[in-house]
Amino acid sequence: MVALNENLAAGVLTSLNTGAVDGGVGERVLIDYKDAIEDYKIVDLPALGMFCEPMTTETGGDIDITFAKPSMGMQEISEGNTPQYQHTNLRSERVSVGEWGLAIGVTRRMIEDSRFNEVEMALNEARRAVDRHVTKHVTYALFGVHDATLQTGLTGGTVSIIATTGESVITTFATAPNGGFLGSGGAVNSGRIYSYGNTSDAILTASHYVADGTATDGNVTLSAITDAMELIGGHGYNASALLISPGHYKTILNMADFTSAVATSGRYVLDTPVNSTSITGLIGSIYGLRVYVNAWCPPGRYFVWDESEKPMAYVERRPLTVEEANPGFGIVGSYMSMRYGLKVTKPMSGVVLLNLA
């Protein structure tokens, strides 16, 4: 290898032409570990795909979604008589469509002076912020967790839904705009509850917010899971999945019955759920329920549901839109905005288990 002579080296830009730590006199910084951006961990939960039925609307504000209810029955007919006339029966769910957005701005001088593509970095982070917002909104609305900004839970986002919350409270739009699963104190063939098969009234009217008997975040009570399966099955659905937090995940893995149930031919390393969780988020099954673990799941709540049914409606008025902004002289900017609403529309298809005594 031929070394550059002194005269030639003076005119060639190489990795040796680096500046000092304090700014220095170098022309470029070509190789410097400080130029690499260490990205942060992204916690992904495809909440819209897992829990929401997509719908679109041509109007804004509050809209109504209509659902059919069982309303007719066969009658024995005596000779010469006609059956009684019957009609369809419907119920509606009101969904509030709101607008959410953010704005980004980068000065022209910053664009000129930075070694990074500042506009592209800002747009990428803005898209991640949108993903975080939507995931949090869906999760909080699904679990009935209160948040004043998102207006989830009850009473303007000040109170979470719990096992004693009444059905009449959850179905009041002004109190619970995102709705919820069945509450306590409902009546059969009234409101959202109707007879199904030979299921007892006690099961049909039971709250779908169930305290598991232990007021410790991350606790998992197996009997509470089977209770949830019974409640869901009583309405004709088939419980098929369980969503838990990392704290619940640890508790489950520490259960002897679970670890023995997932062992294959005595192997506890390659064949355990621990090995594949980082790839799929699926850690195995309990009583036939696929088990998903995700950090977006509230630490004091876990969720059993029928995966074949989307318990929530995602009503979209305007999808995510990116527009050029004009913040001022020498500033490059963009607006991101979207209009949508969320509502639990199938209140019998899931059960929220609460870490409450």
C-alpha cells in the first residue's frame, strides 16, 4: 500500500481530517461514534388491528352506530288463527369523533448546520408519536382506564371503570364516551343485555369487570380467568386470547402448573415461551387461551377476549394527514393531524380482570 506523500495528503479529505473534541480545526468529522444516533426502544402493540373494527364516516362530531338485537320468536298457531305481528329491535352506540394533531418546525439555519437530516428525523419521530398516541388511546379505552387528556374511563377521564361500576353509568354517553364492557346491575332483555341459549340470568347480567381478589399489580388468578371465559361463553362468544403486562407475565411463568404445561419432552429452554416472546409476543396458552404480553397493558389489569370479534369500533373521519406548514421566516414545518373516535361496541366479547381485592 502506497502512503500519501505530504503534498498530496494536504489536498485529500480523509478520516484523519477530524476536529478536536472542543470543535477544533478539522474540516469534517467523517468517522466519529458520536455521530451515530442510538435509537430508543419502540414498544409496539398493533392495537387497531387486534381490537378495533374500522369504520368511516362522512360527518364529524357525534355519530351513531346501529346494532340489531334478538327481537322475534316463533309462535304456535291454532287452526284458523294468525301469528302475532313482530318487528325488529335495534340499539345504537354513540361515538364522539375528535381531532388530534401535532406540529413540527426546524429552522433553516439548523438544517444548514446539522450533520443530520433534521426534517426527516422530526417527521419520523412525529409518526412514532402518532403510533404511541393511538396505541395508548385504544388501550386505555379498552381497559376503562382514566386519562384526562384522552377522556377515557369515566367523568371526563377522572375515574377508571371498576367491578362495581353500574351498567347504567357505562351506557351514559356523557359519562363514558368510549363506552365499556358490561357493568353491574343490568337486566336481561334491557339495554345491551339479552337472553342467549340456556345461560342463566346471573351470568348474563354479571359485570365484565372482575376483581381477581388480590390488590397487587401483576397478580394473576387462574380462577378469575376461567370466570372470564364463562362470562364470555355465556353470551355466545368464544374466549380465545389473554393480554397481560410484563408483571403478569412474570407471575404466570412462576406458576408451577403453567411451566409444566408448556414443557415439551422435558425441555425448558428452547421450547418455553420465554424463547419466542421477543419475536412474536406470544408466550403460549393457558386453558386454550393464546397469551400475549405487552408493556402497553396496564400493570393492574389483564384482558380476556374473543379474537374473532373486534370489541371496539374505530370510526375514522380523516386518516393521518401531513401538511406543509409555514411557521415563519426561515422555518420549515409540517402539520400532522387525524380525526377519529373509539367506542366499545361489543360489550359481551371481553372481560377486564382487575388486580383488586
